[in-house]
Amino acid sequence: MFFHDGGKLQYRVTVDRPNPAFARMLQQAIGGVEGEIRVAMQYLFQAWGSRGPKKYRDMLLETGTEELAHIEMLATAVALNLEGAPAMLQEEGARDPVVAAVMSGMNPRQFLSAGLAALPADAEGVPFDASHVYASGNVAADMYSNVTAEATGRALAVRLYNLTDDAGMKDMLQFLIARDTMHQQQWLAVLEELGGPTAVLPIPNSHPEREQVTEFAYAFVSTRVGDGRDLTGRFTEGRSLDGKGEFHLEPAAALGGEPQLAPAPAGGGAQVEQMAAEGGLVNRIKGALK
Amino acid sequence: MFFHDGGKLQYRVTVDRPNPAFARMLQQAIGGVEGEIRVAMQYLFQAWGSRGPKKYRDMLLETGTEELAHIEMLATAVALNLEGAPAMLQEEGARDPVVAAVMSGMNPRQFLSAGLAALPADAEGVPFDASHVYASGNVAADMYSNVTAEATGRALAVRLYNLTDDAGMKDMLQFLIARDTMHQQQWLAVLEELGGPTAVLPIPNSHPEREQVTEFAYAFVSTRVGDGRDLTGRFTEGRSLDGKGEFHLEPAAALGGEPQLAPAPAGGGAQVEQMAAEGGLVNRIKGALK
Amino acid sequence: MFFHDGGKLQYRVTVDRPNPAFARMLQQAIGGVEGEIRVAMQYLFQAWGSRGPKKYRDMLLETGTEELAHIEMLATAVALNLEGAPAMLQEEGARDPVVAAVMSGMNPRQFLSAGLAALPADAEGVPFDASHVYASGNVAADMYSNVTAEATGRALAVRLYNLTDDAGMKDMLQFLIARDTMHQQQWLAVLEELGGPTAVLPIPNSHPEREQVTEFAYAFVSTRVGDGRDLTGRFTEGRSLDGKGEFHLEPAAALGGEPQLAPAPAGGGAQVEQMAAEGGLVNRIKGALK
Amino acid sequence: MFFHDGGKLQYRVTVDRPNPAFARMLQQAIGGVEGEIRVAMQYLFQAWGSRGPKKYRDMLLETGTEELAHIEMLATAVALNLEGAPAMLQEEGARDPVVAAVMSGMNPRQFLSAGLAALPADAEGVPFDASHVYASGNVAADMYSNVTAEATGRALAVRLYNLTDDAGMKDMLQFLIARDTMHQQQWLAVLEELGGPTAVLPIPNSHPEREQVTEFAYAFVSTRVGDGRDLTGRFTEGRSLDGKGEFHLEPAAALGGEPQLAPAPAGGGAQVEQMAAEGGLVNRIKGALK
Amino acid sequence: MFFHDGGKLQYRVTVDRPNPAFARMLQQAIGGVEGEIRVAMQYLFQAWGSRGPKKYRDMLLETGTEELAHIEMLATAVALNLEGAPAMLQEEGARDPVVAAVMSGMNPRQFLSAGLAALPADAEGVPFDASHVYASGNVAADMYSNVTAEATGRALAVRLYNLTDDAGMKDMLQFLIARDTMHQQQWLAVLEELGGPTAVLPIPNSHPEREQVTEFAYAFVSTRVGDGRDLTGRFTEGRSLDGKGEFHLEPAAALGGEPQLAPAPAGGGAQVEQMAAEGGLVNRIKGALK
Amino acid sequence: MFFHDGGKLQYRVTVDRPNPAFARMLQQAIGGVEGEIRVAMQYLFQAWGSRGPKKYRDMLLETGTEELAHIEMLATAVALNLEGAPAMLQEEGARDPVVAAVMSGMNPRQFLSAGLAALPADAEGVPFDASHVYASGNVAADMYSNVTAEATGRALAVRLYNLTDDAGMKDMLQFLIARDTMHQQQWLAVLEELGGPTAVLPIPNSHPEREQVTEFAYAFVSTRVGDGRDLTGRFTEGRSLDGKGEFHLEPAAALGGEPQLAPAPAGGGAQVEQMAAEGGLVNRIKGALK
């Protein structure tokens, strides 16, 4: 069950000088893969499908609900940045390079489809699609997914912050940047509560360790041709981070042979030449088809 | 520049008893969000756009190229599982419940569109879309994204492993499970090389720490109504994982007031009632429009 | 700003006999075009972009927030219907026709991607995409859009109701059917408050009536060939519903002539034959390209 | 069966001064959710699946076919607006700010993919997708859906009309605005023929009235926290529009309790911690997995 | 301008024994990439954007309009195959394996979203998307694209034909197979009219032949590692088909060196480590950010 | 199994003057329907599903692997064109029209989502989707599909070539144009090896010639109304290109009558009026529903 607070915002949203081009950029934080619709739905779907410790279900509901308030803030910021954008052109206005620049920098659908308001779409006008809502049913995979979402989300917020010099927008973004700082932290804190790398990894930790091809479980496979296979790092030597193996480097090799698929079956819509290897047989089939 | 090895597979792929329903399930590992097309393209796009230490560009190329070989293995597994699937029905066959079960359990497009072969789509037939290729331009965000991809990928491989009792398929999946183990490790190893949580976080670490609303940077905001705001955990107390703040719990509050948008502009395609607050003015506008 | 109630549901959700095939069907009510994600986001985006009478902004927030609770109920219903679905197959189980039927009737991604939980997708596994969130910036258009959403939503709920004989599911659906009854009513009530058809129509009512080709504004155009143009009804005679015209029937005719596009431009990647009408000129261009 | 008239247009389409930026805007009326491909396909699919009175099948065919002619008109308008757009840049041209403005304001794919012609896509270049074709199998729901399509379509046409000062384009749009006026009317006329609100509502009217949770069928549920639940209007009091209930306001409450999902199943790819509530059991499972 | 013939079909469509599973398969021919919506829109968009000889614009209109009639036939076939499909389950029916099989083999949205009718979607329920409408502005490229569409379309029709033993459906498909035969022919006939391979190729033929890296214009590049580069065929020796070059085999080599991207810019949301190569500088930047 | 060459490029990629607007245009060649991701995946999926002569499987692997190197070249070209693009705006910079022009001409997500790098998306920011990967299981259909891909790909490369005057970019595009020349040739060479038109056509050539409605297999059907049915050409007279029929022109006619769908079923969510033709029955049903 959810409630709202009459449209009051979680944090103040003001725009000193409306800028339709910035209204377009802000769409990425609403409907982009790094945006707020995604995290709101992601945390809520993780909560609703949560099996296991109730604590994490509760935590996901807490923050999923907060993210709804962030969509609201950003949608408001878009609408305020569009105030004064051209909705009607007079003969003279159409020739004005300033109007032209506004028109070419803005998202046309914010006017054409929404009458000067935000869309649930990204900065290129691509509608949000919920395939980006990751809720895997594995709490550790989900926590890493959430850290990723907040890391790319904070990178986006920082980029938007650097693209604007509007004091109101900078203030709002400083709030969102701070929330992303915390949200990165809190999902990592769950991983620590679950025991950290040695307890959590490999994900899922419920698969028997022996039921994998163990000689490849800690091998860095190099697929480079020629003599350049000299890449080394923490990932090619030393104890693995889960404490269960030893890193080593392994040149790639084709261990699997060449697959042999059967000829195309009768009635399968292939060419006759795909149905038989031998020329005489091909001709006999062709004859029968006349 | 890339090379192939004449179609030879990285690891053996055999199918003891072809199973069209399993061919459908395998599609998730090819074209699903947890699948191999996604990681191949993700690591390669991260490499191609890599700015900064060349070592990580090289590493991403190594593993991105390996993932291409995994798509190849899985596409082969799909084709082998489809051998013998019905491509032509005789009068009697159409009434056979076994044939009917095969038909309803299989992905119709593997036959209708591909002539009994794999598609670049997921288990529901939704084509892979590259919006899932995360290459953020921030190496730490990308590493977390890659861990996520390998964690959900390994969970998927484990689920597929438990759904089949075909010895050949179980063998192939044990190989892929092992590779996912390593790939989880190697991206985490990069984060360790970069200095671990205190050096890496918050992401991006290039944003000045003071340019955020600092009182919200380590606050767990509870959005729960009523008296139940008692959720505690590693994320509500103690030093933050980046060592830069102290966790605390903060009940949600609407700090931002209610936004006021301007009335709809003339020429903006709204209803007249949206263009003015006062009834007399609405009527005057309506009169003028006749 | 939004709040939650600790995961407590708006109405009880119980499942007497879990049915994975019904779990698939329920997805349509979550992530389908007739589903709850769509209306939740639609009403909220309409609210956030609302210009004009504040009353409707408030009303949209009220109901948009309620719809979030409906997603929650349905996601819970999916998870409960999946309990006991096969997550691991033994040698013997794989041959069991009951298991086979469950596997072929269920949505594979509810297990493979979500570990037995709901997805933000429709009954065919197509992820929800926010292009279905209609928020036009015109309050009357939005109200008709909302009536449509609730009409198709109630038709869907009725179909689901008739497909199940599970008492718990039937009870939950009776609640959702009732809410859709009310939501149809409330959006129509707004149209009545705005003055009903004569005041509201044509939408947008802010466009000058004379700035349209008036002889076609109330003409039913028949595009039928031959002698069958005898379709009559309320839409071919009598006063129009907005009281501003008289319906009449008009056989379709091509008033516009045949368009003439210019030849393809140089450098435009067309064939030479598209760049000139005259054979000699084509040959001269071809000569120059060698 | 369908016929064409040799490419002759339903109404004249002329462009006085080609404007590539307007060519981009027009795309919304072709391939946008408010556009002509959508209504053409929507009315035709409604006709082809029509069950019940043949009259409405006929009517839908009539208007669906007309909409094809509107796509044709708009595609022509796009091509004409692109004439003279830059297809080849000379050294000097590339520095010309006018050329630069044309390039940045236009849709790059109209040139790159189509050689200066229209695309079946919206103003942001997102291809039309047929998920927007609503044909619900319920004639009343479809009529409301059609009114919505024509209302948002007319709002779009009005916005385009106000964005251009080209006399030819304004003339064409006046025709399309008139047709949208009529099309709004004609679908509403069907609802009147079907008996108006009391006969038509709630949709579907074939569901027994008693098989819903009746106390919620005419209740406006307020989800607002705090003291602000004072929203009143036509939707909170008086007889409902279908004449079957009395509107009243009901504060939201969580009637449903907190759902309990089972622990994650064995083999389901979850973390061990999700499979058991008790620490000792978690450890025993972990031991068994080694 | 377009006309219809009152819903009369181009060819008879009858169904002897309705089969909901076949109704699902038929969707591929309606809304799949090989289907009729695609070719209808493809030929019409090619016509509407056609620059150059008017004859081909006319021809495209002729056949594009015919394809509309094919969508109509197939949508009718779907509706007829769904008659008698279960729309309401009684207590006993839900346990009936025949009903269960029908339900699991059918497309759930044909009932849930359309009330037993066709959808503009493919056999997996993925809505048609117009990105598949190829209209390149180059008449020769378009003709090859059209041949492809009719070749995959005929392969699909043949596969459907072999999957059914319903006499009515086989009759309808024999008609569609014949039309695809002709349509393959007619697009190839245009290529012959345009002068055949030597005149048409390479596409576009309006690009100066010398403005390409000519030593690679007729070289078959082998990307195979090791000793297996012995693939020969018509494409490795002899005169090229356009008569403008000589085929030869060329082992792949990396001629281009390794690219060097600049470090990540300030303000670009990268990690500090990406902004400088030298450790001391990294530390200085980090110090400045505190 | 695949290998890489340490990021060395197949051909040199240099940019003399970075141009963010051109970086946007280049995206079409990466992630557009005419682009390199599509052909790489198309040829590889065709190879992996290849049934029949092994030679074509090998050939497809050869060229599919080469296309990966083309994505790499283009992604590098995008990154180089973005160097120096504004990542941080100062107070003064925001007012600079040159900066404004760069911002409005560039793809915002290349900065916001990727930190100045290429995306797997087209020039409009629409992510690549793998529905464009055609691998039909019919070798001849696939060859025509591949010719189409290379024809539209070369048209795109030529358009890009004409839009830039950067010497480095022109050099790179001359290489890609040459490769597209060859790739058009090599797929056509396969069709010649398979016997040319008379052996290959109609596709699939494995369907019995008599199992189609033969009188329509070589008829050009004219759907034009009125007297204008005078279109003639190679496709209306003479021997067909497959040598199996005679072209002739056939005016379109509705041979199929009007379909009759059953009334809407009980429980199907339709309106009562759709469930019965007779008014009295409608009323009785309505009575029973109360």
C-alpha cells in the first residue's frame, strides 16, 4: 500500500532561467537506463518478489518508495525548464535564430506529445522499457545490480551538474548526488552483512562448488592472437577474492571441435541443396518436387 | 581486429536427447538480459570507449572476445536440441499428444523464422536489445555492472543446469558456470587494484565531496508511514563503507513544498480551462475562438 | 513525496492452489498495455505535468498512488501462484507429463530471470514500455485516455476472473474489477465537471473553430468502392454531439492530385537512374563517375 | 480487399519553403503514438476482429482506410519539406552556420536511412511499434480508445499548425484537424447508439454487477497522508454516471496484511541465506554444497 | 488515396477445425519480420518516398495495397481458428488436459487483450515494430530488400503449410505461397529492367568508383587463424559479378595500429584514475576534490 | 572460438578536426539497421545455424568476424570525434553559441551515458535491437538478405562520406565503402554457385511447385481503382525470371467473400450487444447479469 503527500516534493526544485535544452538532458535521469523510473521499479519488484530475510524486503520498499519522489522532482524540473518555450510561432519568430536554436536543442515530443512536460523517456526520446528492471531472485546479485544502478546514476547526475550553471538546478542535483552516495553505500552494506566476498561469492552461493569445470573457475583466459599474451594483474595471480581458488593465466584454445548439424529437414523451408550433401540426391529431390 | 577458428568450439557441446523445450530455455542465455550477447557487446564497447589505464582496455578485449565463443556454444546447443523437432505434420501426427506437447513447449520462431536454429532473442522470444550494453565511461561503475552481469548470468546457468538431466548439456553448463565464477572474480579484482571501497567510492570519485547535500549523503531515509520506522542494519549505523561518513536513519519528509507550474500556453493544444484560473477569462477566450 | 505501509496490501491476496499457468496470465495485468504499471505511471505523469486547475492534479496523484498498490497485489499473486513450481528436475521428473505441462504453460522467465517471481512484463514476456504512458498536456484528452485504460483494464480483469476457479484469485479480482468500475466513473465525472460534450469537444477546445476545413469537420467519409456506400447511423445524420455541426455522408475522392518529388540529389546515395529522367543524362553521369 | 488511386492524395499537400526541422516534427503525426499509422492499423484490426453488429465493422473499415490516405499525405509533406536539404557538403558549406542549423534540427535518419524521405517513426526517431494498436474485442472500450486517439491526434495537429507559418502546411493541417473533429464525433456517436453511459457502463457490461466487491465500486479512494484528504468533486458525491451507485470518499487503508512468500527453493539459483530462516540450517546447507 | 471493398477478402479463408495453437503460429505471418504488415508498409513507404522513374512508384503502390488484403486474410484466419477457444472455465473444465493443452499452446493475449482475435504481433507476442520497414531511397537496394522479404515470407508460408493439415488453411496458404512466388519475381524484374548486375552494382551506383580503397573492393578477406585459410569459391577467383574487378583472397591483417584515446576529461563523471596516467597526478587531483 | 589482436584496427582511423555532430551521424553505421552490429551478428547467426554445405558456414564465419572489426573502427571514430566536446560548462561557456550548437547537434547520451564514447545505438539514439538479425535457415533467402544489408550499408557509408570533409574520416569511409562493394559481390557469387535464378527460385525451392495456386504465381495484380490499370513492364509480360511461368497482368478482385465471425462468447469481456444479434436476447442477457 502506498501514499502520497499532496504533491509536495522531497527537496526543493527551482529553475532560475528555463532552458529547454537542459529539459531534454534531464530526461535521461527520468527515463534513461541510469534513471529514476528504473531504480524505483527495480527496488519495488525486488521487494515484491523477495524470498528470504524479511529485512531486505523492507529495506527495498523503503528506498524504492523514495525513488518515486525523485521521479517527481525531475519531472517538475523538466516542466519548469520548459516554461516559456515556443508553443506558437509568429511569422517573425520563425526566422529568429534564438527560437530556432531552442527548437533544435529541445526534445520535440516534450511539446508535441506532452504540451511542455516530462515524458517517461530518455534524453534521446526512447521510452523507458522495463527490461532494465533487474530483480533476479538472488539477493546478492540484486545488491550488485543496485550498486551499479546508483553508480551510473551518480555519474549521470554529476554530468548533468557540470552541464548547467543554473543555481536552482545545481542545488537539486547536489541533493540527488548525495542520495546516490548513500544508496551505493547501503547496498554494499547488505553484502557486508551477508558475510562479504568469501561468504557471498560465487553468486549464487547455493550451487555446489564441485559442479563446475573447476580448472576454468579461476583461470584468466587470454583470447589474444600472436605474442602479446602478457597481460598480468590481480586477476592473473594470487588467491581469488572468494578465497576458493588461485588465479592463473590460460591461453584460449578451441577444446570443443567443430559442430556437425544435421541436414535441413523435409518441410522446413530450406533450399534443396541444404537437405542433402550429394549432387545426385539433390537432383532427385528436385525432380520429385515438380 | 578479430579472428575465428573455423567454427571450432571453446568447449564441447553435445546433446544426448534433443529437447525443443530446453532449446527455448537456452535462448535466455543467448539473448536474455543475463545472456552472452549482452556481455560480449558490453565488454567490447567498454574496451572501445576506454579512457585511462590501457590495462583495462586490454582485459576487456580479452574477455569480450571469449564471450563471443560462448554465444557460439549456446547457439550450437540450441540447434542440436532442435534436431528431430517436427517440421512437417502428417494427418496422424497432428493428433499425437507428444507432438502437441513439443510444439507448445518450443519457441515457434526457432522453426518459423530460423528453420530449427537459435535466435538472438530471449526465452520469451523478445529480441536482444542493446540498451542493456552498459559502458558508462566510468571504469568502477563498469566493473560493478560486469559483476552484476556475471552474477545474474551464473544464476541463470545454474537454473538451466537444474532444469535438464541431459548429460551433454550438464557438462556444457558446468563449463559456463566455471567461467562465470572467474568473471565475477576478475572484475572484483580490478576494483581491488583500484584501491578498494575507500578509494573507489563514491562513484564517480572525481566529483568534489563537498558538492553534494552532505547531510543526506549517509542517511538511510525511511519512507514508511506510521510507527514502523524501526528498520536497522549495517546501513543505519556505524562508519560508512567508503570511510567518509556515518550512517544514520532519517524519517522521510517533504522538504520541497508544492510546485507551481504556469498555466498552459496559448497554441499549446491544451483545453481552455487549463489556460486561465478564472471563469470569466475562460469564457472570454472561448468567445474569441469562435 | 511518497510513502509505503511496510508491504501491507490494499486488499487480501490468497491463492488456494498455485497455478504457474495462471501466474503467466496475471502478468498481463501487471505489465500489459491494459495493466497496472501503465495506469500508475500514466496518472502520475499526468499529475506531474498538470497545468490548469489544481484539483485534477490532486485527483491524479490520489489514484496514481492507488495503482502502485495494485501492482503490488498482482506481483504478490504471481509469486504465490509460482510456489511449488519446478525449480529442479530429477531424472524421473523430466518425463512426467504434469511437470511438462507446467513447464510449457508457464512463463520461463518467471523462473529463469526472477527465481519464481513477477516480472514487469506482459503475458507474452514483452517488457512494459513507457510509450504507453499517455500524458498529453490536454486534460480532456487525458480523461478519455484514462477511461480507455480502465475499460480495457476491466475487460482484462473479467477475462482473468473467468479463466480461474481459484477462490482466492476470484476474490482479489472482484476487488480489482470494482476499482476499475469506479475509475471509469471518476474520469467521466471530470469530463462532466468540465461542461460535458458541448463544452469539451472538439478536443482541444482552444483551437479556433474556423481554422479547419469546415466542410470536412462533420462529414463521414466513405472509402468504399462500388455501390455499397449505404452505411448510415447516428454518425451520418443529425446534429453533431458537440452541437457545432450537422453530420452528413461524403463519398471519398482524391482532391489532392499526384505529388511530384524532385529527382534524387547528388551525393544522396541513390541510383543514378533516380537522379535524372532522361537516358542520355543518366549515361553522362555514369561516365563521370568512373 | 483494398485499392489505391494511383498515388493521388485525399487533399492537396504543398510546401512553400521546405523546412527540414518541420519535416522532423511531422514524423510525430506519422509514426508517433498520436499518429496516423496507429489509427489506420487500430481501426482496421478492430474491424477484422469485430464480433457483433456488422455495422461497426463496416464503419471501422471505412475510417481505417481513410487513415491510410493521411499517412500518404504526411509522408509526402515530409519529402517536400526535405527538398534542398544538404546531401553533400563542400569544404565551405561545412562551416556555414545555416547548414549546421539545418543539420542539427533535422532528423538524421531521414537522410541517412531514407535518402530524404519519411520514416515510419516518431519525431524522436523511435520506430512505430504496433503495441499501440488497441483492439480489445470490446466495442465500447474500443470506441473510447478511438476518441482518445483522435483527441491526442488533434492536439498534435494543432501544435504542428502553430509551429509553422508555411501556408501550404497550414492548409494541409486545417484539413487533418477537421477530420479529427469528425472522427472524435463519430466514435462518440456509436456510444450514444449503444445506449449512452447507463447502458454502456461499466465496461464490459457483460460482467454480472454483483461479482465485484461492491462497496469499492463507487468509492473515491484517497491515498493522501496527513490531514489533506479534503478533495471533493463530482466524483465524491452524487449518483454515479452509470446510474448504478452513489459516489463517496474513502480514505485508503491496507486491508490485506503483509504477504508471506515461501523461502527460495533448492535449485532456484538464490543465495543460501534465502533458503532458510535459521543460521544453523544455512550453515548446514553451505557445508553440503562444498 | 485508398479504398476498401466492404471487408470482402481477396481469396477465400476457411477453417475446418479451429486450432488455437495454429492461430498463434499464424501471427508470425501477420506481425513477424517475415509478415504482411511489414511488406505492406515497406512497399507503401518506398512508394511515398520514391524519387526517380514514376513507374516504380506506381508498381510499389499496386503491391503495397495488395499486401493490406493479405493482412486482412490472415487476421480473419486467426479469428476463425480461435472460435471455440475457452473464454470461461468451469470448475471441471480447469482440470481437463485438453483445455490445458489448448491454453498452453495458444497465445494468451489473443484472448486477454483482443477477445479472441488477431494482434499486430508475431508468434511470440512481440508487437510489430516499424524499424523493419526498409525504404532506403535507393531503388536497387529496395528491390533486393523486397526480394528478401518475399523469400523469407514464402519460407514462412511453406513452414506454416507443413504444420497444418486443415484443408481450408492449406488452401489459403497455397494462395499466399503463389503470391510470394510472383512478388519475388517482380522485384527481380525491376533489377533486370535497370540493366542487371553490371549496371546496378555496386549499390549505390552513383558513387565514383575510384573513391574507395580499390585494392579491397574485390578481395575476400579471410579472418581465420592458423592454417585453415583455404576456402575457395566463386567469390575468391574470376571476374566479379559487376564486371569491374577480379576476385582474390586476402588474409586479414591489422593495418590500422592501436588507437589512443585521450584521458577522460574533467567533469566527465569518470574515475580520477582515468583522468591521468601518473600516480602522483592522480593523488593531486584527489586532494583537490576533498 | 574467437580471437582479437590487442585492439589493433583493421584499417587506420584518424580524425583531423573532431566533430560531435558527425559522431552522432556515425552511430547509424554502428547500431542502425544498415550498420555493422547487425551484419556481424547476422552472418555469425547464419553460420551457427547453418545446415547444408559446410562451405557457406565457413564463409559466413569469415565475414561475420570481419564485421566485428568494423564496429571497432567506427566506435573508435566516434570516440575520436568527441574529443574536446564540452563536458563541463563554465558560466561564460553556457552562453557561447558555438558550444550551444555543438550540444544541440550531438547525441546527448554519448556524453551522459557513455562519457564521450560510442553507443550500440543508431543516429537517433535508438538502441540496436537484434530483431534485425535475419538468419532464416534458407541459404538463398539469407544471401539476398545479406546483399540487401550491404547495399543499404554502402548507401549509408556514401551518405556519411558526402557529409564530411574531414580527410581522416573520408579515408576510413573509402575503406568501408570498398568492403561493402566486395560483400555485395560475394553473397551474389553464392547465388551463382547455387545455379542462379532458375535453380534458386522461387525460394524456398524445396516446396512442390504444384502446391500453390498456380494461376496467381506469375500474375501482376493491379489494385488500382478506375481506368489507370495500364502499368506495364518486364513484370507484366514475357517469361518469368525463374523460367517457370509467364508474366501477365490481373486486375484485383475480391474472390473471397465477406467473413462471418461468431458472436462474442460468454465470459469474453465483450459488451452484451456483441454477444447476440437480436434485441430481445440482449435484454434477457442484461437482465440475468444484474
